[in-house]
Amino acid sequence: MKDFLFVEKYRPKTIKEIVLPDKTKKLFLSFVKNKNIPNLLLIGKAGVGKTTVAKAMLDELDCDYMIINGSMNGNIDTLRNDIQQFASSVSFRDGRKYVILDEADYLNANSTQPALRNFMETYSKNCGFILTANYQSKIIEPLQSRCTVIDFAIPKEEKGKLAKEIYDATILILEKEGITYDVEAIKQLIIKFFPDFRRMLNEIQTHASSGHIGSAILSSLEDENFKKLIGFLKEKNFSSVRKWVGQSDMDHSTLFRKFYDSAADYFKPQSVPQLVLHAAKYQYQSAFSVDQEINTTAFLTEVMVDGVFL
């Protein structure tokens, strides 16, 4: 799989190779140089390199580490079993062991996160923790206070420079893979997904079967993204729906219109009127909503419950 997926095959192995703002990169380089990585909470949008940074630092220092995905395996039993067993055992290499906890903001704030806080204290001499999250507000304060919090936000003045670095890295990958491309299509992909380099590489690989990346890729991306959402709704997969909302680049108003225009393509006729009412209600509420993500997730939850799919 590592040799097949572009995001794994071309994942940077060192901090120097990763596209990051200057100040952020210097901080991670200092951790590696000093051979001292504190407990970290890495905050940023999907695909900006949080997990890549964590793995690169630990690989450079030749540390033992394990990776747990909080949205998939973040229950209390995972902490008690997997993490406890790993954190309490002695490393076969010099130095501390580490647990990389991806998507830690999906851990239950009332049970799993408080338990993790206790693990960080109990095994602090032997094991460090690197947490990644899209939203800092979803991590409880006691966890934040036990970590060095690093925001992957990109300063406005560096966006052009980093976009150029992503463009150069993308072109290099395409040429290594023997995939021809339209320069303008690649530029538009970067504009659409920046700074989510992972998403962009995944889309390129998905559409590279013809051996060429052209402008047609842009027109098909939105429809495919919407079809993926419909699949999650049909499966009653709330976790994936919630994650889709948090990571999707589709404008909320566009989403409501998309459901209105295409409801008949995915739902049986008897449920379409109710879906239109849901769309109208939540579109109106979005004008006053403090958190658009919650409002949109609530809309999709009603669609998931009431919709009768074809």
C-alpha cells in the first residue's frame, strides 16, 4: 500500500522535506536537533502535514512509536489496552517511546480524553504523546495544558511561497509517475484544496488512470464528493458524515442547493418533499448559526434519518 498510494509513497521522511511555514518548521527542526520532543498538540486543517511531521521527527530520532486514529479506535478500551501495554513497556531503542494519537478531537471529551490525561501523567518518564486535531476547542483544557500546542496556520504573507512549493512537489511526482498534465489544471487544484496537499494528491491519483491530468478533473470533483456523502448517509454512518462536514471544502449554501437539485436522483419520491423542507429550514438557520458545522451536521442527520434512498 505504501508503494501504491501517492500520499504514502511520496510522504516526506524528514522535517526539511515538509512544506511548512518558516517559523513552524524551525520549531520542529529544533526538537530534532535537541533530541527532545515534548508532548505535543498539533492543530490544523486536514492534510496540512500534522501526522507527517510527527512521524518524520520520530523517525529521524529513531524512536519507538505507535499510531492510533481517534475517530476509528478512540474508545476507552483502546487506551486501557493498547496504549497502556505500549507505554508501560521498555523501549528497545534509546530514549522515550511515543504514541501518535491522530484526530484526537474525535475522542470523547467526558471519558476518553480525561483518561488520556491520566496516562500522560502516569507514563511521562517512559512515553511521550503527540496529538493531532482539526479543532483545538474540542480538546479539553487539562490535555492542552499538558502539551505544547502548535498551530499549523499559514501566515498570509507565506501562502504564495508554500503554494509554489506544493506545485513544485506535485509536478515532480507527476513526472516520476509518467503522468502528463495541464499546468493550469494543477494550479487550479492547488487553489481549490490549498493547503490540503494530501487531498490534492489523492484526487490526482484517482483521476490519473488515463495518464493525463486535464481540466476535466475540476468539474468532476464536486459531484464525486457529494456522491461520497450520499453513500455515508445511506449507510447511516454518522461518524463518516460528521467527518465529511468537518473536512469538506463544499460551501454550506452550495450543499443545500445540491440536495434540492438532486434529491430525486438519490431518494425515493415519497421522501423528497420532507428533504426539501429540511433544506429550507437549515439554510434559513445558517444565517444565524454560530457554528455552521453543527448546523450542517444536524441537517444531514435529519436527511439520514428521514430519507428513503433509492
